[in-house]
Amino acid sequence: MAGAAGRPATLTTSPASHPTAPADALFLPGPVLLLGAPGVGKGTQAQALVSEFGIPQISTGDLLRGNIARGTELGLKAKEIIASGMLVSDPIVNQMVEQRLQADDTHHGYILDGYPRTLDQAMFLDRTLSESDAALPVVAISIVVAYDQLLHRITGRRICPACKSIYNIYFNPPKQDGLCDLEGSQLEQRPDDTEPVFAERMKTFEEQTAPVVEHYRALGRFREVDGDQPVEAVTAAIKSALLDLRQQGRNA
Ligand code: AP5
Ligand code: MG
């Protein structure tokens, strides 16, 4: 099945901030947080939602990797931290997100992919949004997948450096070994997609991000989604959760 941007399937993703379709006239999900461990499918699902609703994906991981690729001062600071599986400092990431949220394309909502990742980031975001004139409150979706499956997904992931499409050598291989279906470019592996760094990223997730999931669960505008199903089924579960959460908000 081709995505709205003409990509080969829903197992693709776009650059960090990339609206690809006009906003749905009937339903706009507003600000959405996609939470979950490394490899649960945040990027894959964010891209599916971008295609569906025309609101931008804001991935802090992609924004940081963009800085690394451009050799900026921020990129130089982030490179080693990302390679170690630790988190880039809260002030740096908060400032990056605050700036990105000021762009015009966020007025109808956005999908935050991989942020917030610490309780400090969550507090910063909650404060920033409470001071904004956003029409809808933020809702959070946590995607859950078992550890062994995640390791397989992470080590099997390959990315097109040109169009950022995501492949997986086990679950969604390109038509031609090692080459992007769309660009013909040589697919790349993220430097942090090795088994030892994955183990560190999971540790970081359990210690610093699991409390963020609990923070949003306690606030109530929250759903957990089983990410261990075909991509399209996960997308359908997320869309259904979003409709439900917004309906709940209207009835409150
Ligand atoms: P980031 O880039 O956000 O990495 P992550 O959270 O570890 O998540 P991933 O991008 O690895 O996984 P994903 O959930 O997006 O999965 P995907 O859809 O690609 O962050 C990287 C680093 O940047 C961090 O470690 C940190 O250092 C820094 N950073 C980022 N944000 C930060 C923040 N807020 N604060 C501080 N530091 C920050 O899918 C994975 C694979 O699975 C793909 O191959 C895909 O094809 C496959 N797949 C997806 N869905 C399915 C499915 N349903 N079935 C089968 N295969 C599937
Ligand atoms: Mg990602």
C-alpha cells in the first residue's frame, strides 16, 4: 500500500518536520505525544499520522541527527551522547522543541515523536502548552512492544539517507538488497542501532522515560496501544484511541 506521499508502504517515515497531506476537515487530533521504548514504531506511526491528518511530525531524534549531519555546535555536543545511548540534556532539547512549536504549521496540531523523555521535559512541555493559546490539550499515546522484538527491529532497521524512508531487513526489506525503493540510495544503519547501544537506550528508557509515561497516564488523556501487530493495525488502534480521547475531551 502506498502512503500519501507516494512511499512504498506505511513502514516509512519522513524528515523531522514534514507535513505531507492537507488537514482532515472532519477530525484533527491536535497535539499528540507518541511515547515508547526504542523501536516500538514511533517514527513509523508518526509518518502514518502525518499522511492521514497533515499535521507535522516533530521528532527530537531526527532534529538532533539533522544537527549532527550539518555539523552544528549542537550536533557536535549531541553526537557522542546519542552514540552512548544516553539522553541529550533537558535545556538543549527543551529549547529545540520550544522553537519548533512556534512554527506556523503547528497551529492544527503536531505529533511529538520521542519527546518528552524525562520528567523535567514533561514539566517544561506542560508549562509551555498551558501558557499557549492552543485550542486542544495534549494527548499521549504509549506504544508497547516486548524487548526481544525491539532488539530485532532495531538491529534490522535501515534508513534511506535521502528521503528518510525506514526499512527493516526482517520485516520490511527493500525490493533490491540495500537500496531505497524510491531513491535508489544506499540504505544506512543508525550508529546507535547496535545491540550494546540498544541495551543502554533501553536502560535509559526504563530509568528516565518510564516515569513520563506514568505522568501522562495519571493525567488521564492517555492510551496504551499494542505495537506488536502489523503496522496498519497499530495505526488503526492509534487513530481509534485519538478519536476516543478527543470525544472524551468534548464530553468532559
Ligand atoms: P530517537 O531517534 O527518538 O530514538 P528512539 O526513541 O530510540 O526510537 P527509534 O527511533 O529507535 O524507534 P522508533 O520508535 O521511532 O521506531 P521506528 O518507527 O523507527 O532518539 C535517538 C537518541 O536521540 C536518543 O537515544 C537520545 O540520545 C537522543 N534524544 C532524542 N530525543 C531526545 C529527548 N527528548 N531528550 C533527550 N535526548 C533525546 O521502527 C523501528 C524499526 O521497526 C524499523 O525498522 C521499522 O521498519 C520497524 N517497525 C516499526 N513498526 C513495526 C511493526 N508494527 N512491525 C514490524 N516492524 C516494525
Ligand atoms: Mg524514531
